[in-house]
Amino acid sequence: MNIYAITALIGSTSSLILGIFVCFKNKNRPVNRYFGLLSLSIFIWVFGCFMESSVTTQSSALFWDKFLYTGAAFAPTLFLHFSLVFTEKKRKKILITLYSLSIIFLFLNLLPNLRPLFIEDVQHNFPFRFIAVPGPIWYLYLLYFAFCGLYPFYILTKTLKEETSGHKREQLKYLFLSLAVIFIAASMYLSLVLTIAAPPIDNLLVAAFSAITAYAIVKHRLLDINIALTRAGIFAFVYLLVLGIPLGLTGWGKYWLQGLFGSNWYWAPVVLAIILATAGPFIYQRLRRRAEDAVLKDQRRYQNILRQLSATMTLIKDLDRLLKIIVYRTARAVKVNFACVYLADDVQNKLVQRNPYTKIGFFPNLPKELSYNSGVISFIKEKYNPIFAEELTARIKKEFNLRSGLIVPSFMREKLLGFLLLGPKSSGAIYTQDDVNAFEVLANQASLAIENTEFIAEFQRTQSRLFATERMTSLGTMAGGMSHQLNNRFHAIIMATSDTIDTLKLVNLENASKEELKDYLKQITHALTRIQENAKLGGKIVNNFLNFSQPDRIQKEAKSFSLREPLEQAIEMVRIKTSLSEDMIERDIQEDLPQIQGDFVLLQDVFFNLIDNATDALSRKDKAIKDKELPRPSEYKGKIVIRMFKSDSNITVQIRDNGIGMPEEVRKRLFVPFFTTKATSAKGTGLGLFVIQKIINVHQGQIQVSSEYGQGTTFTINLPINK
């Protein structure tokens, strides 16, 4: 068996095997079926070449020549038909004409009386095989072959210019390459018929065609063709040197080597071949990396941006900001036409579209919501990894209205949190496996970041519930104090009203002098002023109570505010709750303090709790002195000192009391959840100071405490000023 026969056997079997594989991979898809038919015709052609190169008699060669031309009669038409199906073009009249010609050539090949018009005979014109002697009609077959072979390149070139999908464009490039390979292979065979010698590599090119085309049809995650050609070129160059240098040294340097090494000269090329064969893979890898870095410069750039984004996104605490950064930074880095994110909503059992981004002037008509039971969600859960749009079934593509792009899902413990949807790249380039690897890292980090933001949001909701509970508990205590103060106001109003009525009863308008009337009016005016003042005070008490019980009344109005306002309202609330006398509170507040940005109600709650704790500390010290647990200091009087002043870029608030204080071991545990310094659980759950610290942290501030048992406690809060 000669070298030509061996290569023909390789080419024919590879064509048949890959054709069957692709056809049965998805036999309902037209492009797969027509590739199977084309591969069958090529198998018949090339297997006939194998047998024609293996037989020794002219009669056997003539039989196998008929066999190969049975495949050759249909191969050009199927070649064109497959190209049209792949590019989704319709040329019905051309195909009818070409299939008619194929049938005519088949009859000319098989009918003994007509065959001499097509093939006159076979001759052993080449040392490695028999070859056909062309008849007059064979030259018409050559024109038919030329048309079928060249027309697909026109169709492919035109389709490439029209196509916008990066994956489809890459498939077309692979098809262009594979069609060029098989056209060259067939042309090399036909050149032998014309007695033009060609190297015996045409059958190996057939195998290459089958492999390249099967890869382009079956594989959704194509290797960039520029990378594929670069790798192939570098591989060929390196191993041409690895094999060529020792062989060249053996052929052209034999006598020179014999002069140097004598009869053992052949060891020199052998040793050199071993050295080059060992170094070859390292040389190839080094050259490949350098070449790919140059070809994939832009891809390496945005993959580095994605890695940086993956490393930092877990630091973002706000979900809306996180999603916006993921979509916009990814879309701009990768340079896609459009992008958005779908986020799971467990309450409604669906995924909701968020943060749509577009670079093409309009956003595609994608679904705003996706049910958990929808086809695309089921497909994502089944695949679990990033999905190319081309992998979606036709039904899902229609349902989701997505033709090209990439879906990057984020899972957390088997639960789908959402997915990032990226449209095609603006450059028309495809998403590569390296892209997928980078997006998988991004998706994993996004899962952690989303879960982190949801945890923080839930924690903040818990904080609000805790403060609401504490506020409602305080309202019960405050109600008694408020009713007492309101009764005082009503009593004052009643007294003023009674005085006025008594005065009016004593007035004798007919006999009263002008001076007496003036005096009566003065008394009445004074009484009415007292009524007005007490009514205002009562209204203020009620308004403060409502602000405390309905924080939304304030929150709707305040975003940027003076820190003095929530402090003053907190003091009023404590006075209502505890009947704290005015002389027990000393204020030292700097005038014209700049405003801060924050949550008015939460900061009011912070001040209320700290001042309320201070009054409790004063009461506990009084009790400790009464019970003789502490010595009575001379001239002791409980006092709370509140200072507020500007310090660098912060506003500092100090709340100091001279109450019971606390020992060092208690102070260290002060901000631990559920740890309380109060005497009974009825007075406190231990959540107040822990939550207060979290609120201050959310406002990007700091809270510190200093205390000494028996001497008092000072809380110091620093909050940043608006910039």
C-alpha cells in the first residue's frame, strides 16, 4: 500500500465518521443533514481513490473509477447546497439545474455505452495510482465543478458582510476556511486527470475539511479563527524546524559530518533531533503566548477589568448600586450592544429585568419578567454555567427573543439569584472560552455580593423593627408623662379662663372710669396670652409625640438637615418620658453648624436612646447612694451635658452624664448584641447600643465610649459633614 492509498483511506473514513456523527447529533437540523449527505458523497469519491490506488489490474481500477465518480457526480451540487443551507440562502432554480446535471453525469458514468464520452479509460500515469482518462464531456464536468466550487465563496462573502451575530460570523469564517480546503483538495485530484502532478496531500485536506466543518456546526463555543490559524501556523513553523533541521543536516551535511565524526556521523542529527524535539513544545508555547497576547490585546484588557470588578464588588452594600455597576462596567468594558440583569423575586416567583443598558440607540424587546417556570429559566438551571444564545433551543429563542449573546447566571447553594445578559459585541467578535472563564468568576463573586446586600437590607429592616418595638414600648411610658403635661396646660387654660370670666363679672361698664376699663382690658389680655401660650405648649407636646410615634412624618421631609434638630426633638421626647427637668440638661451647641446627610429618624432614635440611658444612669446612681453602695459626694446633683461642635470634616456630639458609670469589663462588651447594663430585662433587651453602633456605621461615622464606675459615662459620636 502506497502513501497515496494510506492518505485516501484516512480522508475517506474521517469524512464518513464525522458526517454520521454530525448528522445524528441533530438530524432534525437541515445543515446537519446536508453535511451528512455531502460527507457521504466525499466518502464515495475518496474511498474510490483509495481502492484505485491499491488495485493492480486495469479492470479493477476501472470499476473503482466508476465508484468514485458516482460520489463525484453529486459532491459539487451537495457542496453548493450545503453552503446555501448554512448561510440560510435560497437558490431553488440553481439547485434544480445542478441536481439535474448531477443525475446526467451519474448516468454518463454508469452506462457502458455512454461512459467513453465522460471517461474514456483509466491509465497508470503515476507510479502511485491509476487515473481516469477524460472524455469530451468530462471538461463540461470541470466547468460544473468550478461553478459549484466558486459560487459558495461569493455567497459566504456576501453573508459575512450582512451578518451581525459574532458567533454566526465566526461559523462562516470556519466554513470559508473548510470550503477552501476541500476545493483545493478536489482541484488537486482533478489536476491529476489533466496529468498535472500534485503532492499527495489532497486526501489529508479532505480529513481537515471534515474536521473543521464538523467543529463549526456542532460546537457553540468556537475558538476565534484568528487564534486557531495563529496556533496552527506557529505549530507548523516550529515542527518544520524540529523535523527539517535534522533531516536537512542528514541530506546536505552528510559528508561534512562524516569528516567530523567518521562512521558515527549519524549520531549528530539523531542527538540534534532529540534536543529539538524536547525544546519544541516549550518554543511553541512561548511563541503561542506572545502571538495570542498581540491578537487578543483588547480581550485581555477587558478580562482584567472583569477580574478587578470581581475582586471589589463584595464591598458594595447597596443592591441597586451593585447591579448598576455590574451591568454598566461590564457592558462598557466588553463593548456590547446591550446588557441588563434579571434578578430573582421570591415573593412573586419570577425574575425581573433591571438596569437595561444599550449602545445601539434602543433596547431590544426582551421580556420584562420571567416566570420561574419559563423555558429559559429551566434551561439556565439545567446548564448551571454561562450559556451562549446559540445553545438555546428554537422555542426558547422565540420565547426570550434573543438571537445572539451570552447569559451569565449567578447561583448560591443551587438557588438561581439572577443572571447577567450580554448582547453581541459591537466589534462582531465572538465570546471565547476565556471570556466564559472570566464571567464565571464574576458570577461567583456577584452571588456573594448580592447575598451580602440582601443580608444588609434585611439587617436594616430588622433594625427598623427593633427601634419600632422600642419606640412603641417608650410610647406607653411617655403617655403618662404627656398626659400630666397636657393636664398642666389645660389647668393653666382653665385658671386663665376662670380669671377672665370673674373679671368680666366684676366689670360695670356703665359706671367704670376709663382707667378702670384699661386695667380690666389689661387683665383680660394677660389671661388670653396665657391661654394662647399654654395651647401652643400643648400642641407642641402632641406634635412631638406624633413625630416620635410616626417617624415617616419627619422622614419624608428630611434628607439633608441640621443635626441640632433631631437632638432637640430627642431631648423633648426624653423629658416627656421621664419628666426630666430643664436644669438637669446642659447644652453647649456651636452656632451655624453645617448640615449632614442621613436618616433624620434613625439619628433622633440614637440621641433619644443615649439620653434616655443617661437619665437611667442618674437614677441608678441615686439609688446606689441611697442604698449606700456608693458614698454620697458633697453637693452632688445629677446632670447630663450635651456638646455639639465642628471638628475637621465632622460634627462631633458628646453626651456626658455623671451617673452610675460602668467598670472596664462591662464597657468592653457594651456593643455586643443582647448584652445589657440595665437592672432588669423589662428595662432593656441589650439591642439598643448594638443597633446604635450599626446606625452610626451606616452614616459612615464613629461612636466611642469612655466610662468609670461611680463617676459617669461619655458617648462621643463623629458624623461626616455634607460635601
